[in-house]
Amino acid sequence: MTYSEPSQVRAIETEKRFLSAFKQLLQEKAFGTTTIDEIAQRAGLHRGAFLKRFGSKKSALFVLYEAYVRKASAVIGSITARLPYIATAYEVCNQMSRELERIQKEDFSANRAMHEMFLEKLQTDPSTKRIFMETVALMRATQERFLADQPFTDVGAFAATQLLVTINYNFVLKAMPALPRDDDVRHQLIADCLVRALKI
């Protein structure tokens, strides 16, 4: 079954209830141990309605994750549009780090579930690749805007993107407890690392 976005008011409301319940459950337990029955029960709806709407638990996860992807793309687009008005590469990296952490917290459950699926099959979802490459494009634009007087390479743009995504995700995951708890200090540190990477 191929997922299609609902158009009728009742179907939209049903989908919202299922996704909200699924998101709550994914904050409490792993994707692999979350069942459709649990999602339906939390939503106050029936298992059959879930399967009719999504077809599978994995399909529902992709719908949740796509909401995060849209946010990430909007953040990247917003910072890219403001690039001519930003004073330094450090400021770009600091803003991107703060915004990425914010949306990763908001959509942590979907991100963690997608990470579980990656670890299971070692395949990166196309949507993840897309926002990664959008971030690489922002890092390249940052290099061109602020580092034109010195040599830099694509390796730097890719390295900065990888550091940005990995450090923030693992901090949100609580897998990097040694990072500074103070938001300003932490994002300053991350931004310093990204600027250094951009100069490679």
C-alpha cells in the first residue's frame, strides 16, 4: 500500500491522532518494540483504521520523519537566504547548530527511530541524504562568502556538515554528556569546530 496524504477533515484528524500517539510512544520506547496495537490504543482508535491509513508502522514513521525533514529544509533555506546579511562564518555555524538542535529535540522520537532503522540495515533514507546535501550546499555557500581569500575544498563542507549533524544529534540523544550543558558555550564550541572544518 502506498501512503497518500488525507484530504477529508475526518481522515486528517484520524491521522493526527495516530501520529501524535506514535510520537509519544517513540519517546518512551524503541521503534522495534512499539506495536500498532499500542499506537491504536494510545490514539483511542482501532488497529484496522491505522492499517487503512498507513499500511504499516514503517510507513507511519516516514510520515512523522517527513515533518522533521520539512523543518530542517526550512531552517537551511532561511539561513541561506540571510547569508548576505550575516557577518561571519562562525555566526552562520552557530545559528545552524542552535536551530538544528531545536528541531532535533522537537522531532527526537522520529529521528531516533530512523536511526534504529539505519543501524538495522545500514542504509540511509533518501530524505536524510537530501537534507544532508542541502546542509552541504549551505556550508559551501558559507565557504564562498567568508573564506574566498583562502583555499578550501568540498571535503571541508562535507566535514562541517557531518560534525554539525552528528554532534547535535548525539547531544540530544544524551550520548555526549561531556559536552557543556550551557547552550551558549556548547554552540560556540560546535561553531568553532565547524569553522575549522570549513577551512580544510
